[in-house]
Amino acid sequence: MDYLHHESTHWKVFGTPQGIADGFSHDFKTLASGPNPVHIALSGGSTPKLVFDTLAEKYADTIPWETVRLYWGDERAVPPDDPESNYRMAKEHLLSKIPIPEANIFRIRGEEDPHVEAKRYADVLDAELPREMGAPRFDLIILGMGEDGHTASLFPTEGGLWEFPRNCTVGTHPETGQKRITITGRVIDNAKQVAFLVTGAAKAEKVAQIHYGTGNYRSYPASLVSPVNGELTWYLDTDAAKGISPIGA
Ligand code: 6PG
């Protein structure tokens, strides 16, 4: 069976990026409202920023944040107060505005040597998360997709990193050369739920290729996401979904 049309892959299309933020935040609240701790990996990117604003504005008082444990799927090799830091973005747009205990926040230390930090963070995931099939299992991993088809910091130029046999590794941005610490395929595909948040017409062609399994789609790390025992949901705005009519019509 073609996994692209696998029953555990869902496609949700919203009229606007704010529509995605509202729809996703609602799903986030449902996930985070159970009695048990939930382990969630955040990402950088423009759509997550909008989601963070929405969670902070509309759900600061209604999500039981003390049961939420936050991690990151990737981080740029910069200090936590750098404008490029994914942690800083989350802190400004979400963490500083919600009643979450400091002890529930597990940031990637972008200021450390990336290879040393990739090892340390892999150990953090091993220590903090429940395990399944020999690897840590997130309740939810939030991902974006770059215009080149990258996800987390797994770039098409470094195809082999997806299969890297550890929880975390170091990716290199193909244009800027910036080092980034990133989770790998074994962690992404071990999650209970993976959510892609993708907006804008610039992403439409790659979204369509991944959806239909056409063109060079296999070279885009985003196309490799296929949770073994979990669900994958693509949250798209109509611009990003315009190539997958009738869903995006
Ligand atoms: C990062 C991300 C990265 C991002 C995509 C999409 O740290 O940059 O985690 O994978 O999600 O590049 O970013 P946009 O939503 O801004 O296009």
C-alpha cells in the first residue's frame, strides 16, 4: 500500500494561517487535557510562531500546563537569547505567557558544541520519555517543512541523516552553513502523533508531490515521515494545499 494514502495520514486544510493556528491549538488542548504527562516537541518556523501566539492568547488558563513537558525537534547552534534561537522564539511567544513549570521545559542548548549537545539531548530524551521499540516516544512532534523539503534540521542535501542510528544528530543548513542540532527519523517515526504545520504558496508544489508521490518527493526529508505506530497530520492553509485539489479547492 502506498503509505501516502495510509489510513494513519490525515490532511487538514484551513482557509488561513490563523485558521491552522486555531485548529491545531484546539487539537493540542485535547491532547494535553488528559491526566498523564504529555511529551511534546516544538519546532521553529513561522506557522509554529502563530500557533504559540494563539496558545498563549486563548489557552493560557485552560490547558493544564503542569502536565505538559516541552522539548524541541531542532535548534540552531546559537545562544538562547539569539534572535535565531528556536527556544527564544518559543519563550517570547509562548513560555513567558503560560503557567508552565520551568522543570517541564527541556531546551536544546544551542550555545554548546553541537555534537556534544546532540549526545546530551539524546540522553535527555532517553531519560525523560516513555520508550517503545527501543527508542523514546513523543506524544506529539510538531514539524514545519522548508521550501526545499527539509523538516526539523534534516536537509535534502544530507539524506543519510534521517537514518542516523541515534536520537539526535547535527545538520548543516545548506546555504548558511549554520550547524543545527536535530532529532532523527527514528525519533520522529516513533511518535504517537506528528503534526506538519505548513503555510504559503511557496510550499504548494512540494506538498503536492509528497501527497501524490510524484517528482523527486523521496529526496525531501519531509516525505519520509511515517510514524510506525502513530498518526501523521498535515495542517495546511489553502495556499499550501492548492496543488492537492479537491482537498485544497
Ligand atoms: C527551524 C525549523 C524548520 C522549519 C521549516 C519551516 O528551526 O527552522 O524547525 O524545520 O520548521 O524551515 O519554516 P517556516 O514555517 O518558517 O517556513
